[in-house]
Amino acid sequence: ARWMEKRRPERASDIALHYDAAGSAQPAYRWSQTAAKAAERVYAYPIAGALLQIAARNATSPAELADVRVALAHISETGGRFDEVEELCDLAIEWFAGQGDDKRALTLRRMRERARMELGQPARVTLDALTHLDDEAVRLRFDRERVAILLLISLTHARLGDKPTSERIAAEGVKMAEGIGDTMLLADAVTRHGNSMLSDAPTRAHPILRRALELYESAG
């Protein structure tokens, strides 16, 4: 593993596997995290998940384990395994809340509500929970997270059949995202805005969704 680290550093997954086999926890943790991120960039989500499991068993502190659980939750969310997302978020929230990291705990609580929504939680229950999370985001002045919460609130109103409110809240999310300077966050917000009117007003939605596509392409 040390030889590969010097001569073939691009082979991060192989380095991680060798350190793991050698029982060298810290470098195994570090290299498996690096390899998982590389796998995720090329959409190799099962491989990324397997590498994160290596990182989890080589974590040397509760903080390291919590970070891995967050990464695993994102992978599970992408793969639609929402039961895993809920479980991983529960575990990570407990850690971050205990450390007083309210912002990271809030992000995980929003992920957990989305998972519960996809698992069949009633839309009214989801909406009540998201409204409380939005109040918390305002209190923390956490605008980036507030945009993500507003997009979920918009989606929930759409599922309840309240399309005007869905569109209004999506537009609010776009306006807030435009002031943050994160292209991907803005693209997500613009997509939700377009989708909020797609079924009833496709001619209005088309230029909005075209803008979202341009934003995603500009971000690679």
C-alpha cells in the first residue's frame, strides 16, 4: 500500500483495499474516502458504497464514523434506498446534535423527512415537519439549507394538489438560491420551479427548464 501510495496514487481504491487488509486503520479510512468520492463522480454508486463501508469499519473516532454515515446516506438517497437513508440519518443526527452542530443536524433532518416522504409518510405530516425545519433554518440564518427545505415544501404542496402554492414557494427558493452563488443549488431550485408548472403550463415551464439544463451543463 505504501509503495502504491508513492508510485500509483491514482489507484485510490486499490490503496484503500491494501491498507484495509493490512489493518492500518487511519490510511485505510482516508484512502477509502478518497476512492469513494472518485467513484461517485463517475456514478459508480455501488462501488462508492462498498468503499464507504471500508471507511466505516476503519473509523477511529465517533466523528469519523458520523462523517461516513452522512456520505452513505447521500449514496443511499441517490440509489432510492430510503429505509437506509432514514436509519443512517437517525444515527448521524444523534452525533451532530450531541456536539452542538445544529446546521449539520438540520441538513440530516431534512434528508430524513424526504426519506420518510418517499417511504409513504402522509404529505400533511411531511409538510408540518418541513415547516418546523424551515423555521429552524431561519433561526440559524442557514440560507443554503433553507433553499433545499423550500424545494421539498414546494414538492409536498404539489403532491397535495396545491399547485399555486407549490409554484410560489419554488420561485422563492430560486430567488434565495440566486443570492448564494452555488450553481448546482440554483439549478435544483430552477428545476423545481419549472416542474411546479409543467403539467398545467408547459409553455411557461419550457424556458425555465432550459435554464436549469444550461446551469447543470455549466457546472459539468
